[in-house]
Amino acid sequence: MDKECGHQFKEPPQFAYRRRSTLRDLISPTEPKQKENNTYQSKNIGTFPCYNCNCFTSIIKGPNIHHPTKGTEIYLKATATCTSAYVVKVYVGQTIYPVKERIKEHKSNIRNYKENSQTDTSVSRHFWSNKHNQSQLNCLVLEVVCKPQRSGDFKKLLLQRQAMWIKKLSRLVTMGVK
């Protein structure tokens, strides 16, 4: 130890080595860059209908939502259409299927509702008990969850994002559908 400064250190110093960037690191990065989509809707943040299907009347359009009880504005961070998959929706559910497929499934379950059958879901039960019909179903995509670039439990990630939105919107069983 150094006689002049040695008393300032109780333990000897530790050295760490960090490898410098190589030509390989620069040419082929580990994480591939995201491709930019140059469609009209990709420039706008929010939920928009695709107009190529009959679900566009059920889509709530716009870049934000209002909190159901507090009224505060919540801005969305992604662009979503009827064809978006891996999304979290406004009644706070999640689906790996395109939004239009999920909307069609909900409408079919509402239209063909029978207790204790395959069409008996929380959404169809709510619509049936409150005397709503399938034309009153509206949907808004809250978030498009991107698949992890590397491996990971994607279902767990979807459930975590769904739980985050449930907590953020304070939607408990006693307050609404789900």
C-alpha cells in the first residue's frame, strides 16, 4: 500500500475490465432494429379502425382515454388498429389475436348468450344482465405489447401489462365488467 494515501482505503482497490467494441459488435448488433412502418396510422398514436372489416364501428378512436372514475386523461403510447394483435383492451383484458377477431368473438357471445355454455363469458353475461346488445359493444386498445426480442415468457408479460392497466384504471369486479 502507498504510505501517503494508503490510510484512506480500508481494502485494496478492485479493478474491472470492460471489453471494447469490436467491428463485429458494430456490424451485427445483438438486438435487431425495429422496422419503421410508413402507413398513415403509424404516424398517429392511439387506436384507429382499419376500415377493411365490419368491426370499425366498435372501435373507440383517439389518442387518449379518460379515467372511468377520476376523469383524468391517460395518453396512449402505441398505434393500434383492428388488425393489431397482442393488445390490452379497455374492459381490461388481453388477447394474442387481432382485435377484430376478438370483437367478433365478443359480439357472437353476446348475440348467442346462454348461461353455463361456451358463450357464457364475463362480457356476454354483463351485456345480457344489463339488457345491452352487441351493437353497443365498443373497444379501445390500451397498449400493444411487443414480443421480447430475446426469449421470455410472453404470456406472463401480457398478464403483467393487463394487471398494470387494471390497477391504473382501478377496475375491480365490483366496479365494472372485469
